[in-house]
Amino acid sequence: MITKEVTRLLTVLALSSVALSACQVSVKKAEEKAAPANTALSQEVFSPEKEGYTLFWEDQFDGSELDQTKWKIRGTGPRRIGYNDPSMVKVNNGHLHLMYDIRKDSIMGSAVGTYETFNTTYGYFECRARLQKGSGPWAAFWMQSPQISQGEDPATFGAEIDIFEYFKGLGDDHLTHCIHWAYGPNQKSSGAMNSTLQGLSEGFHTFALEWTPEKYAFYIDGLKYHELSEGLSHIDQYMILSMEIPSTLEGIKNACAPDTFLVDYVKVYKK
């Protein structure tokens, strides 16, 4: 015979179980909501070492000056509606600062490249960086062939490989990748490849390209977002980091000045 006391105890336990279950569901939903949303092709994190790559070249941006054996200031002079200025490039506290600013009547951006110091074919190219805060000017990590304007076959004359460009006007958590080749009247392009990662606009992230004789693959935080074989270059190319200036004054109406593309390191792995 079940007493009233036992019945009451069973009721309390049942209600407690329901409450616990509801709490667990609530926690699970909260965890799911907190998990980064992304449009990656796979949630498996790529490890260059596990794929047979070895670190071949790197810059941790130690010291207080740009390492001239690795990088040179790129394109000093007019750039779209502004001017690339060496004063917009600084190294301190273990970071490369690529800045954008408006001073007096000048709109200034910045860029560095390895054209004079390091050109290579194939590998895994990665930078860890914090993106700019404003819209208009944009951060970019890309590669270019010294011969891209000399012919139309990318295998022979190379390509422009936009490892990433961060046009914040497209969304805080959105960036693009692209391949261009055959600079000139018949220039060709893969078209923009779009990637989304929740939280992209905050903190540091890694951005990478795996370039092989068969493909280009694009990564954010080790996750593969795109893979294609269009516009494949088979010649030496060099790396560029830049804070780009828009083509029109309308393009800077929502810009922050000053603003900074902050790079922690660049690494190149080879097989």
C-alpha cells in the first residue's frame, strides 16, 4: 500500500526530474546558440603538419621595425582615391600594424610585400590577424605573380590569389576570396567566394591558403571553406598584406579613422 507520504515523495522526484531535464535542454540550446556558426565545407580542423607540411618561412613581427629581409613597403604613392604611405606601417608588441587614416587632405593606406625577398610555388600560407573595425577600407592577405600582366595563361604567367578580403560592409562575419588572372583587357576572375564565421569581426583569427598543382583551398581558423582548380598558377608568387583604400569618397563615409589591420604572424609551410 502506497502511503500519502510516499506518493508526495514520488511526485516531488518526478517534478525534479522534469525540471532537471528542462534545465539540460535549456543548457543544450544555450550551448548550440553559443557555438560559432559557419559556412565551412567541413568542421574538421586542418593541420599542415599532419598533412606532411613543414614550416619553411615565417615572421612573428618581433622587434620594433619591419624586417627588411622579409618584407618591403609596397606601392608607396597614389592608390585609388588615396595614398599608400610608409608611415602607416608599424611593428611593435609582436604585431604588424597596417593602418588607414585621414590626415589633412590625404587618405592614407598601407601595404607590405615579399616581392623582393621571397617568391615561391605551392604550399600552405597562413596569417593570424585581427581585422579592421570600420567599413570602406579593407584588410587583405593575397599573393601575386610578377608576370601576371605578361600573358593570359595562369599556369605560365601566374595569378592574383586573394586569400581573403574583408569588406565589412557585406557583414561583420563575412569575407571573400577570389582568383584573378590575365591582367589587361581580357582579365578573368573566379568570382567572389563568400565565407561566414560568427565572431569574425572580434579578436584574432587565422586565414590560410593551400595551393597545390591541382587546387586552391581557402581556410579560416583551420576550417576549409572553398576549393577550386580554376586559374591555377604554376609559377613563383609573392605575398602581400594590405589595408586597402576604396575607389570613391562614398566608400569611406562609414570608415573609422584611424583604423588598423593587426597581424600577429605569417607562416609558410612546404612539402
